[in-house]
Amino acid sequence: MTTTEKPAGRIEEMTVRVPDYGPGLRARPLRVTTVTIRTRCPRCGGPRGKPSPALRGMRGQTHEVDIWTNPCGHVDLNADVLIEAGVHPPYEDRT
């Protein structure tokens, strides 16, 4: 195996910063959470887009987060990214 080849079965990951309002129905103050997720779309397995920084404003404060567009067209909602990363519980496990 050369240095450019990747080991078979290796899961590629990327680290992104996403807005986090908390897992409940009542939004708490915005914080930015850094998470590690797979580089593949969870719906179809296609590649995710390349993250790039973006500024988002909320209640007079500006936060830098990462945004990306998946080539497959599936949209990664911030809440779903936080669930995928294990930061928030899945929707069905919330009380």
C-alpha cells in the first residue's frame, strides 16, 4: 500500500462548527458546538460538501459556524448533525 492509499473500511470524518440551541422545544441561548461527523451523507452515502466558515447573527451577537452543500442535494439540518455526533439524543428518545 502506498502512502496515498487509504486503508479499506476506514471511516472518513470531518470536524465542523454548528449552531446549537439545545435539544428541547424551548430554544436556549445560541452556542457554537464543534463536532466530528462522517464525510458521507447519512441519507444516500454520497459525499458531503466541503465546509466553509460563515457568520451567523442571533440576538445582537455574531457567531462563526461552518456551512456546506451536499452534492447529492440532501440537506444536513443542524439538529440532525448534533444528533449524528451524539451531542443531542435522537428525536424519539427526548422526553
